[in-house]
Amino acid sequence: MGKSTKDQRDHFYRQGKQEGYRARSAFKLLHLDEQYALFGRPGHSLGAHIVNQERGAPLPSDAASRLCAVLGEKLGRSVYASLARDAHPPGYVIDLCAAPGSWSQVLSRQLKSSGACIVAVDLQAMAPLEGVAQVVGDITTEETCVAVQQAFQRAQSTAYTQPADLIVCDGAPDVTGLQLVDEFLHAQLMASAVSMVVRLLRKDGTFVAKVFAEPHTPSTDMLLAQLRRLFRHVELAKPPSSRASSAEHFVRV
Ligand SMILES: C[S@@+](CC[C@H](N)C(=O)[O-])C[C@H]1O[C@@H](n2cnc3c(N)ncnc32)[C@H](O)[C@@H]1O
């Protein structure tokens, strides 16, 4: 392992301890939020106008038509839709493969003030977290998928069940050391996460998942192509807190 990678690992490890996170992976989600505004950017000027408009406040100018005038109808609408999405904090969130819970801690801390409803799922039970409902189960089984759906419904105070705005998955199977077996097990996990996303994520909601895939390889291109058949925008990211020596990347749809 190179010196800079080791230093970086130590830095995030120490910072995680100082900030009370259960794992250094917390920073991966925080960095993905910096890149994609996963938790909303209500302070963003255009985003704030859009939120105000949706709340009925007068908009000083018509942001959507101005964007269309500059960028053309199709791109303008698409940029407007993504700014509108990024302006809102997600209200309904599912954290798949959540233990020991540092991503759930990030979600709980970042979204506490907006009163988000958060459900965390893992094979292992984790220490309780304020504002996070837990399901212990295997996400590759139908039984757990139903249990997540039920917990998600119970965690919502309204009669009408909202679909999720954001689903995150940092799942990793126990490593066997046999590359083909490990890749197969991770692909199973990803397929199960995607099948939950198809059932529980709202249209234009956000899904973020860890994948072990180097960019521009045939297997990564195939994975991204498969995801693009289901989701409009699919991107591959490598947050600075993810070790450079690891094939770990994150897909965001
Ligand atoms: C890297 S850890 C997740 C770390 C977590 N995001 C955090 O920040 O604390 C991977 C997790 O995936 C979970 N996992 C692996 N296979 C699973 C499965 N089939 N169903 C549910 N959870 C699973 C493991 O139990 C483990 O807790």
C-alpha cells in the first residue's frame, strides 16, 4: 500500500473516531453527498427558488423556461428536474446492508432536522440509532424484502405509504478469497438491492450502491448497461475516502 493511501486511510479513520462514527465508511456517504447533493441543497439559489415555487411562493422569474431558453427544451427540463430533486432533503430513506451503522448515523444526523423516516437493514443487528428503524434479515430473500416494506410502512406516520426518496446500499458479502465466488455473491447482493429499489423507490428517486468494479472494463460496462435499462441516469463514482487500491466504486442512479 502506498504512503499517501495509508495516510489517507489513517486520516479518515481518526476523523471518524473523533466525530463518533462507527466506521470510516461514513465519509464515503458524506463525499457522495458532496458530489450528488443526496441530502438536498435547500440553500442553493436556484434550488431554493424551485422549492419556494413548489410551496406556492412567487418565483421571481420562471426558472424552468429560462433554463429551456438557454439549454434547449429537453436539456433545460432535465436540468430543472435534477435541480428540483437536489433541492429537497429526502423524506423517506432506506439503508441496505447498514451494520455497524455509520451510514445510518450520517443519514440520521444530516436528515434529523427535516424529520426523515429512515429504515436500516442488515444480517446483523446494530446498536440502536435515534430516528432509525431496524430490520434484521438477508436482503437476498423475499421474506426480508417484505419485512423492509412493512417496517417502512410502519415508520411512516401518514395513512398513505410514500415510496422511498433515497435508497443506499453499502453491502459486501463475507469474502471467501475465491474471486469468482466473491464476485458472484456481490452480484447477488446487488441484484437483490436493485429488485428492492424497483419496488420501493419513487420515480426519479436516488439509489446509491457500492460495487466492486473498475471503470471501463467489460464487466463494469455490462453492469452499467443493465442499470441503464432500468434507470435514466447512471453514474459511477469514486469518493476520495474510498481507498485508491480498492476496486470499490459507487453507482448512483
Ligand atoms: C461494509 S458493511 C456496511 C457498512 C455500513 N454501511 C456502515 O457504514 O456502517 C457491509 C454489510 O453488508 C451486510 N450484508 C452482507 N450480505 C448481506 C445480506 N445478504 N443481507 C443483508 N446484509 C448483508 C453485512 O452484514 C455488513 O454489515
